[in-house]
Amino acid sequence: MKRSILLSITLLSLTACSDGQTGKACLGEDNYTLVEGLGDQCKAGDAIATKYPSYFCDFNYAVAYSDYNAAMCIYSGKKKVERIEG
């Protein structure tokens, strides 16, 4: 199952776009870490995995959900204020 998530993120990251996407997947050392554990290493336009898409995802792009109750999406580059303070 980890492979299917990695494959999905990789395919998403290979999409070459000139509309703000970086074309890179933001992954941790184990190659499947959720963005919540990566600190500030992800940049706007990166493909990420998160359990909290409403706080991290750019909804101008599709959001895909995995069997691990996590979403794969394009990172907005910002965290919602309530997420930072909470």
C-alpha cells in the first residue's frame, strides 16, 4: 500500500505545468511522510500527503484520498491560521 501512495505522489509530481506547480513531491526520509511532520521544507506547488487537506491543500487542483485516511494534493504554501495556533 505504501508503494501505491508513493506511485500516486510520484505520478502527480511528474506533471509538468507552468501554472504554479513545482513538479516535485515533498517527501520525508522514508518517502511517504505526511507534510505535518516535515516542518517548512515543502514549498508552494509541491505534491504532498496530508491528513488535513483543508489546512494545507490548494483546492484549484484535485485532491486524492488514500486508504490511510490521508489526502494527496498540491501544497498551497501556507498553513491556515487556526492550524498554526492550534
